[in-house]
Amino acid sequence: MNDAVDYTQLPLRDIHLPGAISWWPPAPGWWLLVVLVLVGLALYGVHYYRGRHKRVALRAVTRVRTALEQGAEPVACLQNVSTILRRFAMTSVAGAKDSVAALDVPGLIGERWLKYLDGRWERTEFSAGLGRQLLAAPYARPNSIERGKALELTGLCAAWLAAQPISKRTRRA
């Protein structure tokens, strides 16, 4: 060090600290994160909107099942379940191939209706199993169907509804 220079006498200024960092505008990474979150929320909203028919039908079948467990008349409950399945089948369209089938749903009766239900599920529980009761149950005399069989059939219908894919587009009636 040079002893001839008195550093305390030099006209130097103290260290200057940078100003406080502003919160606006955010860095590009934050903008990207906001865009990704908004896109994710929009996709979730579309997915949630598309599944509305399925949720409504499942809630309706659950209400019918609850009423049946609380002592409601089984024939009336199965009439409601049959109506719920038919409405769901008419309002849910899973694609171009099924849109023609969905237009034919109101005309499906008997075995063709059961085969349609099995075809959307790839199982045979409607046409060859417990689901066959769905044909006669809505037209049966009151108190002619056992409560246990009606509970099983509502469980089968709820399982069928739960197994249905969420439709890509819907047809407005």
C-alpha cells in the first residue's frame, strides 16, 4: 500500500445499493405459469361441462336407489330408472359413429334396447342377465317385483352409467 496517499481524503462516495425490485411486470416465467394455469382451468371446465349429463343421470339413479331402500314401490322406481337410462342415451353422443345410434334410441325397444345398452358397455348383463328385467319392470303390476331384485337392477344401471365415456359433443333437444 502507498503510505503517501491519504485515502480518507479522497472524494469517494459510499457503495450504492440497487433499488427495490418491483413486483410488476413479472418475469416471463411467471407469465408462462399463468397461461398454463388458465389453459388447465379451461380444459378442466370443458371436461366438467361435458360430463354434466352423466353426473345428472348418476345422481338421479342414486336418488331412486335411496328411495327404493327407504321403502318406495319397486315398480315405480324401475320405471324411473328406465326413463333415466333412455334420457341419458338420447342426450349423450360419444362421437360421429354413435350420433346416428343416439338418434335411433327413441325407437329402440325390447331386445334391440338391451343390445344397445350392452353394446355401449361391451358386456351382456342387460341382454343375457339381470338387465332383462328392465323390459318388463316398467309395465309390471305394483308390488310384483322383489325389492332385492330392484336394488340389484338399479346397481347394474348405475354401473352402466358410470362406465359410459364422457361425450365429446352433445346434441341439444
